[in-house]
Amino acid sequence: IALVILIFCFFNLTASMSINMYEQQKEIAVFRSQGLTKGGLKLIYVIESFILIISSCFLGLLTGTILSWTSLIQ
């Protein structure tokens, strides 16, 4: 079950980043016109996705901790 969930999360993240890049085509064009290389552009999106993943993990951990703490108190 965990493997299926991880695969689902991977495809969800991939689709989310693809949609994000599609919506930011004009921003990407501005970056490219200012001289940003393709490698630099990829680095920006990798860092952006890393920050999103870390913040999502932290929020999930915090939510799980709070829910388990309230269940323990009851």
C-alpha cells in the first residue's frame, strides 16, 4: 500500500510542477531573455519543488503530531 501511495504522490507532484511551469511560461520567457541558462532555470524549479516538499512534510508532521496528541489526551 505504501508503494502505491508513493507512486501516486510522485505523479501528483510531477503533474503539479508541469502545470506550474505551463502557467509560468511568460515568466520563464522573461528569465530566458535576461540571460538565464536552461540549467539555471532547472535549478530554480528544483529548489522550488524541494521547498514545497519540505514545507508539506513539515505541515503533515505537525498535523499528525497535533492529532495524535489530542487523541492521547482523550
